[in-house]
Amino acid sequence: SFPTRRSSDLSSLTAFFSNGGFFFTFLLSLRILGRKKEETNFLLLNLTRNDMRIQISVAAMLLSLSAVSQAAMFEPVPEPTIAPQDQAKVELGKMLWFDPRLSKSGFISCNSCHNLSTGGVDNLKTSVGHGWQQGPINSPTVLNAEKQIAQFWDGRAANLEEQAGGPIANPKEMASTHELAVQAIDSIPGYKPYFKKAFGTDKVTIKEITDALAAFEKTLTTPNSPFDRYLKGDKAALTPQQIKGFELFKTSGCTICHNGPLLGGSSYQKLGVVKPYQTTNTAQGRIEITKKDQDRMTFKVPQLRNIELTYPYFHDGEAKTLEDAVRIMGEVQLGKTYTPEQLADIVAWMKSLTGDQPKIVLPILPPNGKNTPQFDPWKKD
């Protein structure tokens, strides 16, 4: 049942609409109904023509859901847990994570682009790949990555195991092949006991390599942020400015895409809903996977966890600062122009999303064997 129309209810609803609440309603309708472009235009036209009572009813429902279901919409990041039977796999995965011998040059490791000292990213617009090639897209963080709907900006990998094999064979990233990577790791005698302990066999295949890497990545969670403590009941965990920014984040409609434990990473959305997003980057998003024109410029929504650390922002890395990112998103996604004070409030809240960073003890990697390939990072392909 919807709230009765007391003056306070109508006042709240009026504020809701004036702050972009109708657009929030419309976007949620699109997400739920999964409409095609022509159908969504028809839907919007009819919603705007309908009696205001319908709009108020939908808005009231959303307000009610926002108040009652905050615990479901925003969840703390869980503490990392490792099953005893997976401990050896995690340890092997950590070694492989830092081992540049998975790459053709013997110089690039997973940590090169997903630096665990800098929020799981490299803080570059696009990463540096094999032979100093410029990578095609901004490097997303690996922190808390397991909880996402899929991996990569276009969602082409269903899980971490599948994702882990991608960069190894990408000619603009590590530029090896799965066969060469397996050959290199298999030729290192010091790895044999670790594979035996983790998988019951010292035979090296790409599946064991990617499974171990994924097991390690699953431990890279960042719990205990100030926002997590706030969600658990510690109302002093956020400053008044951060609480103000959080409320503005919700009433602006940002939570349609940025929700759940990661505040993102759970859906694909078009970049440039209200007005086109201007970029020189050639990445087109989900259309490259689905081949459907409606998925052009549709990307996986980035998570907001540790967002203070994972600059620059967007798939093209064009937003240098959080203020830039929030301002652009307001304009192209919500049709809103935030004031400097509003930008400062939202950014202050976003900085409360930085959790405890993984504490990593660097592994000592085993030395080359007599049959390990001789790597030459200066060799011209």
C-alpha cells in the first residue's frame, strides 16, 4: 500500500520529482522491463501523459522501497574467507599473480596493470602493454571483483577463472599464448610442489593456472570501510558532509545502477542516456559481444568500492578526478548539473567507500629451470 496523501507526503514527492525523481522512476522502469528503444520512448511518452496520481504512486513506492530496503540495496563488503582446502591454491595463485614469466616478454605480470599497492589498478588512462603498446581501455580494479555480474568492461568473461586467461593471450597486454605460458611455468622445477599441493598433480595446464589466479583474486576483498561501519549501525562512522552526500546520491537516482555490496558491477548500462558521451576511445561496449546495435556504448557499471584509489575513471580513463566523474555522470546519465557544493558532498561520501586493503606478503618466486625460455623484452615482433 502507498502512503496516504498527507501534506508531508506530497512535499516529499514534490522534492523527489524536482530532484530528478521522475527520471529515476523512468530509468528503473527501463531496467526492470528491459524495453527496446522504440518501446521505451513509447513508455516515457505515456508516463508523462498519464495522471499525476500514477507518477506519485510509482514515486511513493520507490521512496518506500528506499526507506525500507536500504539494507538490501546497500550491503557491507564481507570479510575475506579461505576454505582450508583452497589455501594451497591461493598461495600458488599469489605467486603466479606476481610472476612476469606468464607474459611473452617476461616483464609484465598481472600486478603490472592491477597493482595491489594502488587499489588494484595502474592509475593510467589505459594500460601499458607488450612492447609499450597503449592498451585499448582503462584497467578496472581487481578488488572485490568476484562479486560482479561478469568481468571486463564488456562482460566478455563470465567469471574470474575465465578472465584470468584473457590478458595472457591478448596481443596488446601480455602477448603470450596459453601454450607458451604453460611451457614457461612447467619448465620451472620450483613450481612443481606448489601445483602438487594445490591440485594433487604437478602437471601444469592453463586451467590450473587460471584456477589458481582466480582463487587468489577471490581473497582481494576490502571490508570495514567507514560506509560499511555506518551500514552496520555506527552512525558516527560518516561525517555530516558524507551523510549529506549519501542522501543526495540516493535522491539523484544514482542507486539505479550503483547498488548492492559493491555499489555497482551488477548490471550493464548505456553510457550517455540523456546526452551522448563524447570520447575518442574506440571501445563500443557490449555490442562487441552481443552484436546488437542496442548495446552500443553499453558497459558494465563500475563498482564504487575504493573509488578514491582507482582513478582515472570511465572505460576511457578521461575523468581525471572524482569531481570530474560525478559531474559528467550527472550530465550524461541523469540530466543534472551539480553545484560545486553538491559535488563536494557526493565526493566526500564516495571517499568513505575505501575499505581495508589486502595485506600482501610478496612471494619469493622460484628461479628458472634449464628449459625455461629465454625472455627478451626488447625483441621486436
